[in-house]
Amino acid sequence: MIKKVLIANRGEIAVRVIRTCKEMGLKTVSIYSEADRDCMHVKLADKSVCIGPAEASKSYLDIPRIMSAIEVSGADAVHPGYGFLAENPRFAEIVSASNKIFIGPPSHVLELIGDKIRSKEVAKKVGIPLVPGSDGCVDIKEAIDTANRIGYPVVIKASAGGGGRGIRVVRNEKELREKLPLAIEEAKVAFGDGRVYIEKYLINPKHIEVQVLADKYGHVISLGERECSIQRRNQKLIEEAPSISISEEQRKQIEEATIEFCRAIGYEGAGTVEFLMDQDGNFYFMEMNGRIQVEHPVTEMITGIDIVKWQIKIARGERLNIKSVERRGFAIEFRINAEDPNNFMPTPGKIEELYLPGGFGVRVDTHIYCGYAVPPYYDSLLAKLIVWGEDRKSVIRRAKRALEEFVISGQGLKTNIDFHRRVISTREFAEGKHHIKFIEEIMV
Ligand code: MV4
């Protein structure tokens, strides 16, 4: 049974989770650092525990402090949100060993999907296409042999990396000889695991991911794909569902591949399988993410399914009794960041004026309010604007309208609201021709 949930996170996702807990009749406990006393998640929860100083390593990332907060508050479950400890197998294990419920996949599953080499082995075994590359981890000799076989450019990836961390592109053998030892060293330092592998580097692919729910009894369902190609330096900026770049046939294929993968690893909870699609429309498995994602609302908007609610239901042992998932219309999410639109540097500061957009088909997930001071210690996400429309043309029109209504201002505070308006006004975006290098190459 779950009666009281501790939310081991901050910002908009903590608020998002608290809202669903309340609707389910569950008590909520929030945790906060000394920099977050005035945060919305602290105000909304039934109870709050200060867990330490501003630095994340001494607060939101500090497992003993969070375990103490769970103990003193009497919470019986923990929702980790995204980032921080969300995919940390050790945290999941400690929570379970303390007879508390971790709202997420089991520790051993997090361990497996955190290991990109093992994940790719499973994907290969169940017949999911992989980018041509090395068979597992490589030393310098195997790396050169692989690159000669598949052709340059190739990409070096850290097995313990993911989400764009620990990736290096190399264009010839000389570069490979230089960069492979650096990549191994860097992976050892960053992840405590120096294993790296090689893949053919895809030119201007699209990033497409599939959202799943899986219960404890082997039922896995797909909630459809999201297209997340509008990003900069591995920070997604705009996500949408469904993708307008794939056919019904391709959709069926990636959804089936995703379900096969989740079955093979005994996945539990909400999760996402990431693919890259090359310019000829071929799909390749990249990795699986075992958390609620920032962009989950676009899937909620087209399916009407509350993904956080299902995370909790699955964690308390309920069966996935969703017969079929209807999908209706199109949804787009814009990440509104406190950043300078020219150099993308964070611009923390106090919010002095705030007008949120609203109206039919508009959802805003945010923790900010007038008078709130955005602290410099954490990520710069201020709000997510999610817009729904019957077809893609109308969702873009509605998005323009909602972005125009959106006002956030304050001393020194800048946002990327106008940048979003420029992106969705491009022909490439309208036609769905954007790819992962769109911002760097076209929006300069
Ligand atoms: C790639 C790639 C090109 N070729 N793999 C970065 C995130 C990680 N999940 C996979 N990533 C990439 N893998 C091959 N073989 C380009 C990227 C990539 C990327 C992918 C999705 C979204 C944004 C990206 C930004 C830079 C690089």
C-alpha cells in the first residue's frame, strides 16, 4: 500500500507529481535545499523537510539525507522525478531495502539500461536494428578495425554515458588514435567505467522515442512516439507527439520493437526507448530511459493518460488494465528556460512580472510565480508550455498564440520565449524537415 509519497526532486516536476498524488488521495512530502525554501513544491506538499545546503551534491543527490527525510516523515514511497537520483540503481536498491516503495523500475533494471553496451546486446538479441558499429566495448585495435569496416565518421560512446554525455565524433584514423584514450580516461573519471564502443556517425538524424508503461506482471503497452529533434547541446527544446515524419508502418515497427525490448529486460513502470532515424527513414535503437521524462506531457495530451498516476499504480502492484490507447490530435511542448537567447547562458533572477497563457488546448507545467527568485544552482527550466490541436497546422497556430500571451520578466532575467516563436515560424519546422542539428545549423 502507498499512503504517503516523498517527492525526491524540486521545480516543475515535483509540482507535477504532487498534483497527481493529491488527486489520488495520497499524502505528500517534499524535500528542499536551503536555496529552495520559497519553492512552490514546498508550499504545495502536506509536509516539507529541509535536507541540506544549495549544492545538489549535499541535498537532492545525497542519498543518506534523503533516506533520513523518508524516515522522519513516515513516507512509504518515493517518487524521484527526473534527473538527480531518478536512474540511480543504488538509490532504488536502498529505498527497497528499507521496505519503502521506489516509484520506478527495479534496481537491476536501472543497472541494465544504464549500461549501453548490455542494452544494445539485448536489443540485438530481440532483432532490433542497431547502427553499424563495434560488437561491445573496444580497445584501440578493435576501434580501428571497426572504423575501417564501417567507414568514417564514427562516434565513440561511453557505455556508462547516455543522453549525449560521453560522445565524441571522429573523422579519420589519426583522430581516432588521439581521441580514444581520452574518451576512455574521461569515461573512467566521469562514470567510474572506462568501457567505450564505436558506432557509425549518422548525419542529421531525427530523434524519436517511444513512451511505454509496463506492470509487474509482464504487460507492456506503448503510448506512442515523441519527436524530440529540436535540441541544442543535448538539451531538448521542443518535443511533439505524434511525429509527422514516420509512416503508420514505421510507427508499428518501432512500437513493436520497444515492447519487445521492455519484455526482454523485464521492464516495470513508465519508460522511454530512444531511436535515431537516418535520412533514409531507417530506425536504430539508442538506449532506454527509466524515468518520467520532461516531455511526458505531450503524450498525456494526445492519449488522455496521466503517466505519473500509472507510475504510482504500477508501483503499488496494480495491473495495467488499459485496453487500447486512443490517440487524438497533435501536441507540442516548449521548454521555457531562464537563459540568454543569444548565448544560451542561464540568467537567474527574480520574477517581477508573470502572465501565463491559457485557453482551450493549453497546459502550463511550472513552479514559478510572481516574486519567485530563480536560484542559480539548478537547471534553468522555468516552465513547460504544452499545446494541443486537432491537426499540426492548428497546434502550431495555437502555439504562436500561447507564446505571444506568455510574459515573464524581471531584473536580468531573460527567456527563450521569442526564440521558440522563431523556430516554429520556419518552413523546416512546418514541414517536419528539422533534425538534431537544426538549431546549430539553421537557427544561427
Ligand atoms: C548518435 C548520433 C549520431 N550517430 N549516434 C546523443 C544522445 C544519445 N542518446 C545519442 N546521441 C547521438 N547518438 C550515432 N551513431 C548523434 C547523437 C546526438 C543526438 C541524438 C539525439 C538528440 C540529440 C543529439 C545531439 C547530438 C548528438
